Amino acid sequence: MPPAVQETVRELVDVSPVLTEVGARFSAAGFEAHLVGGSVRDALLAAASPGARAPGDLDITTDARPEQVLELLRGWARSTWNTGIAFGTVGAEIGGSRVEITTFRADRYDRESRNPEVAWGTSLVDDLARRDFTVNAMAVSLGPDRTVTDPFGGLGDLLAKRLRTPAAAVDSFADDPLRMLRAVRFVAQLGLTPDAEVVEAMTSLAGELGRITPERVQVEFSKMLLQDSPRAALELFVSTGLADVVLPELPALRMEIDEHHQHKDVYTHSLTVLDQAIALEKAGGDGSESPDLVLRLAALLHDIGKPATRRHESRGRVSFHHHEVVGAKLVRKRLTALRYPKDVVEAVARLTFLHLRFHGYGRGEWTDSAVRRYVTDADDLLPRLHKLVRSDSTTRNKKRAAALSATYDSLETRIAELSEKEDLARVRPDLDGNAIMAILGVGPGPEVGRAWRFLKDLRLERGPLEPDEAERELRAWWAAHG
């Protein structure tokens, strides 16, 4: 490792009082302590690339056993936790920083689950050899010398933007198949390119990902999707067959030709929609969060109903009627299987269901009632729906793209104008439940719910009504349907 880089890394470590204190305490007790993993990787990135992020989480490895680590932390760390102690990890809060300290490991895997047969190691290099990728298999001593240990060429790989494994890739992924999804994530997070051995191993072992619990798969997939530029990672995810195990609806789009014949296939279109949605998300301006998992999932999955609804029409055309309805059902099924929270599942499904609604707007033919229903049906998802619909225009015809954008501008203007006159965000009937019961002379029950829904539809159709007018309409409705 170049001396200048080593010196910069040492300086980055030295600016952390916590690391300095940990090193002094462990050295005084006769133990080694080394900063490892992503902490070192990010420190090296910061040293080699101005503007790169400095270390965040602090991961330390040591030859001290867990009980010895706990003793060293006693009376010094603000708090400790032992949830990972069976695997040699002790967590601690020290000086406002969260630190995880893990004993050198020399594990073996049964290759039926991803649970290792935990065994303590005695060598730093052996501990680094069992890590996932070379860029994460580097260490900086917290002892006085601050030695940088890089036995597998991690720095060279980091600078060359190359992703390799310390051990044979087949063995590494067979031990822990989740590492294949981490490889996908690092393509997005760090801009790395996996070498041929890694890609071949991922392709041959993709099926092994089925051993991993859906919760852990979902966490890695989400981390990848939330990076700045996930497209290359998604392409690797699909090309290696990992998507066939995790999200089979995505590779199923590759052969589905878009009905407008403007794209190579719906798969490519979906990746482009995701790119454009991320660009709109980053542009901000509406107070929405970024990165936005719901928007990104919706952009990627909005057309997954197309394979099941594909129909060949006359003159060589292809249709996908009601693919938004089928797609919403598929979204609910797949995201539920991946253990996404219910609110995320429902939000992505609703955006999938609504993403085609705008195409009925034409050149502004919608009535005010239709505009109200668009806003009401989207509810709190309206800012995301705006981004999704705009992103769904991927035509290369500049004139058509400009026309679509202008038309959506028109719809947003209509929404803003109506919102100035009435509270579109909280459309409610002009009479509440108590008023309905008093006017109709009924008590609580299903009749009140029916009357409430009638008044809600009336409110959407005609806008706000005066109480007297709402009462007349309610009595007429009750006479006809009550």
C-alpha cells in the first residue's frame, strides 16, 4: 500500500478519540485491536477520492475473547449489548459512537443454512480471509504503529473499481449465499465491477439464495435500490439469475414488447422509468424524502402485470389491457412474500394501480369531478404519483415527450386551481354522520354508511355544497333508495 495512503488512513483513524482510546486500552491489556471492514474501506475511499465519505460505523476485530472484551469495557463504555455474543460480537456505545468489537473468527459453514459453526481464530489474516470481498478485507491496527494490513489486494481492487472475493468465489458464496446480493449492492453503492469469477459463481449458485430468509433478502435488495444509481446493479441482479429467485416478475419483463414499440422491451423501459424517477426524487421541491423506497419500487414494478395481460391484436399490435389491476395484485403478493411492511406494500400497489389513470386525461378533457377523484384516490401518494407518471414517459420522440409533459403540467395546474377553492386533500361529505342520522331519523348502522358514501360521491362530482342543498340531495336519495 502506498506510504501516502497509509499515512492518510492513520490520520483518519487518529481523528476519532474513540478509536484511539480503544487501541490504548486493548494494547495495555496485551491484546490486538484493528479497525476492519467497511470502516477501513470508506477511510481509504476518503483518502484516495476527495469528497468521498469518511468512516461511519466502527467495526473492530481483536484476539481478545468476548468475555475479555466485556471486562475491558466495564466501567468505561456507556452501555454494552450482547445480542451477537454467540458469534463473538460485543456492541458498545463509547463517547457517543456505536462500536462493534468481534473476536477473530475461523468459522466453517454447513452449507445447508448460512449459520456458521463459530470457531475463534488466532490470526488477523485468517480472520480477513473469511470476509466477503477484498475491499472489506483490510484492517488498520489501533496499536501505536497504526499498521495497515491488506493481504488480498483490497486497496488495488477499490482503486480499480473491481469486486473480488478473498477466497474462491464459489466457496465464499456457497458458505453464505447472501454475499451474492451484497455483491449486487456494492455495484450500486461503490460503483464496482465484479470480475469474471464472481459473476460465474453468482450465476451458478443463484438458486442457493433460496436458503436465505426473505427478511434478510429484502434488506439487501432495499439497500441496493436506495443507492444513487442502482441500474447497473439491477442488470447484474437479473443477468446472473438472482432475480429469478428473489423477484421473478422483473426478468419476466425482458421479452414483453411495449405496445407503442418505442422500447426494446418492458424490462428496459422499467429501468429507464426508475432512472427518471430517481432524478425527479433528487430534484425535490415538494418536501418528499430522498431516497424514496416506495417511489423506486413503484417505478421498477409498475408494469409487472404486462406479461399476464399480453394480447396480440390486429395489424401486429400488442395490448396489455388492465395490466395495472393485475400488476397491483402481483405487487402485493411479491412484496408481502419479501416481508416488506404493510404500508410499503399498499403504497406501491396503489401507485401501480393508478399509474395509467392519467392517460385518460387526453388534452384536458377531464371534468373537475375526475380531477377530484384523481387527487382523492391518490391521497397522500399524490406527490409520488406525479413523479411516477412523469417518469413513465420514456419516448425518444422529443415532440411527443414535450406534449406529454405539457399535458401533465396542465393537470397539475387544474389540481392547484381546485385546491385553492376547496380542500382536495381532505374531501369529506358536506354532512357528517350525526347530521345524516338526524335528517333521516335513523340510528347508527349500515344505512348511515351508505348515505355517507352517496354524499362523498356527490361532493366529488359537484364540489362543495351548501348544507341546505346537501340535505335536499340526501332526502331525494333516501326516498329513492332508502
